[in-house]
Amino acid sequence: MADTDSNTGGRPNKVRQLIDRHELADIGDELVAGWTAEGDDHRSLRDLADAFNRALLEHRLSEADPVLTRIDVENAYRLLTSADASPGERTELRSTLENNGVDVASLRGDFVTYQSVRNYLQDVRGVEYDDHRESDPASSLEHIRKLQTRLTTVTESKVENLRQNGSLEGGDLRVTNDIRVYCHDCRNQYTIDEFFENEGCECADTAEVPE
């Protein structure tokens, strides 16, 4: 798909400028494909911004010095962007990059936000994402269940790893993940499955019917 421009309101789009500057046309197509995909293949704007930044980081490293291609891009991106990154690791990475010709301040300044990605997709590429799941209770419930299962699996893995290395104590542990919906108006509480199966709470039953 060609990276064609449309009306951007007269303001240059950062994502497009970076794509043109570094000849990353394929990345533009990947952004479009990820955002317009349906179901589990759909990627959020934040995910796409991170993916773009990682691709840009990898490209900048390969441009600067072949030795930098051995760096773990995923970990390097985490150290450059995460507030939880170790100061020592961050300093070591900065030194490595700058000693091999990478301007870290310029690199970080090139990283894009999800808003820039959205503007690129809408204004430059002229695409939109219509999530039909938002108006389809069955699809929404299925999506929630998948997220619930994923969260439970990740939590179980983290707990087990911490238990095995002695950071936590426990026996044969099981993780439960019970999502509930509470209505402050009718004072009723439901599991997420009950809430969807009942098509809401009792407020719908007690609402006044106009004459």
C-alpha cells in the first residue's frame, strides 16, 4: 500500500516524517494493517506506537554501527522509556550507544506517541477502525474472557516464579480472577457473565416507563 498523504491540516505528521527520513515505508503499512485488523489481530494505538519506536530504534542502531545490532532491542527500548528501569542499566546503555555514534537525546525525541500514530493513520493514510464488538455483547464478553484468562495465566506465572526463588512463601497455589459489576443505584452485584446474560442490572426493570 502506498504511503499517500491526505489533508493533515497543514501540520507535518511526525510518523510520516520519520518514515520518509529513514525509508521505513513498510512500517507504515504494518501500522495500517495492525489497526484495521479485526478480533485478536487488532492492535491498539499504544501497541502500534511501541512497535514503531522499536523498529525505529533497531534501524537507528544498525545505521550507527554494526556492533549495535547485537543489542537486545526490546530491552534497550525498555531502558530508554520505562520509569522502572534501573538507573545503572540505563546509564550503561546510554554510554554504549553514545560511544558508538548514537545521539540518545535525539533518538528519544524521535519516539512517537499513540496520538501521533492515530494522526498518521487517520490524516495521512485515511483509515479508521470501527470496533463492532463495542455494540455486540457476545463479542465483548468473549473479549473480556480472553483478557481475564491472559491475566490469570500471567499472574500464576509470576507468583510461581517468585515462590520458587524464595521471594514468596506458599504451597500449591491457585490464582482466581473474578470480575464483578456493581451498580450503585440498585445496589446489586453481578459476575461479568451474569451481567451480560441478564442484559444489565435491575435498574432496567425498575425504570419508569413514559406514558
